[in-house]
Amino acid sequence: MLTFPDFDPVALSLGPLKVRWYGLMYLIGFIGGWWALRVRVRRLALDWTDDQVSDLLFHGALGVVLGGRAGYVLFYNFDAFLADPLLLVRVWEGGMSFHGGLLGVLAALWVHARNAKRSFFELVDLVAPVVPIGLGAGRLGNFINGELWGKATDVPWAFLVDGVPRHPTQLYELMLEGVVLFAVLMWYGDKRRPLMAVSGLFAMLYAAFRSLVELWRLPDAHIGYLDGHWITMGMVLSLPLFVVGAVLWWKAHQPKSTRSTA
């Protein structure tokens, strides 16, 4: 088994300013997303300027942060929120939700699409392949913070955590939701696809990968298994995402005469 490194949660100290690793991972995710968006725009020969790409990323980043925090509080800590509504704004205490962040991004893209007079799914299809950069960076931040560990195991790559060897499920998610999802979507989205096809593929693959890792990842201690055995909140939230992705994929591949242009 492996020994978990004793990481300092603070990556950089500049006088009173302390930059934490988790926050730095968000910055890396946003910068990587901006770079990948520019690459996609050029490769697909889209009529987007660099300023338009930057504006799109800015609105998406707002959606990630606001939606991610709201989702964590409402999906995973609703009782605590009812007792203390200010929990929603105390972001320094930690806690972000992918599913909440996804809803936040979709809301931001919907507003952006209306203002820019573009198709909503045109934006979602463009953005979807770069999202895994932020997902992978976030999971690396989880690992550095020593959180979201998996079940006890005797596999040779287990990490010793408080005397117990555990699955490094943060690294599993880094590989599946970050590296693999990014590679597949960038390859698939390297040429123009039917509207909603890239979005549908992203939703299905993310939901499948997340649910798979949840089999080894420990549930949040204050929630536990929803059925008392193996079903987690992450699985429950991923199920409708997979269904939506399958519907989008199906609609994208219908004959043009019957397919919605969204």
C-alpha cells in the first residue's frame, strides 16, 4: 500500500494572502477550459472571436461557482441550510457539487445564448468537451486535501488513511471524469456533429463514470447510503443526467426533418 503525502493545504502564502490548493485547481480548470475552447473554435472554424470565447468562459465560471455551492448545500446539507441559511454563502468552509455546478453552467449558458442570439445547444455542445479539464483538476484538489476517500481495500495501490488502506477514489475520478472523458469528447467533437450529440455523450459518460466510482467511494458521512447498502446521493443525481443524455443523443441522430434544432 501507499502512504498518503502530508500535503500543506496552502499552496502559496503572500503575506496575509493564502492561496489554497483547491482554489488553485479551480483556476487551473478555468485557464485550461479557456485554452481548450479556443482550440475547438479554431479547429471547427466557428465564427467566434477571442473576446466572445472569454465572455462565454466568464459566464460559465460564474455558473460553476454559484451553482456548485448552491447544489452542495441543497443536495447534501439541506437540513443544515434550513437551520443556518448563511451556510450558503460561507464558501470558505468548503463544499461544492458537480451536479449543482452543472445546473449553474446550463443556466449561465442559457442566459448567454439569449443575449448573444445563439442556439443554447450550440453553446453546450461547444463547452461540454472542455468541462473535464475542470473536473480533473477538482479531483486532484480533493486528493491533495485528503478528502472523498473510498472504502477499505487491500489493493496494492491503496493509500493508508488514519491507519486504514483505502481506495483513492479521487484519482479514479481524475482518470475517468478528467482524462478519459476529455480525450473521448475532444476526439468525438473534433468535427461538426449533429446538434445535441456532444452534449448527450457528455451527460451519459459522466453519469456512467460517476456512478461506477461511487461503488468504491464512501458516501458523505452525514447522509450515508440512501438504501442502507450501496445507493449513494451521487448515483441518484447521476441517473436523471444519464436519461437526459440518452434523450439528447437519440434526438441528435433523428432525421433532420424530425429533429429539433433547439
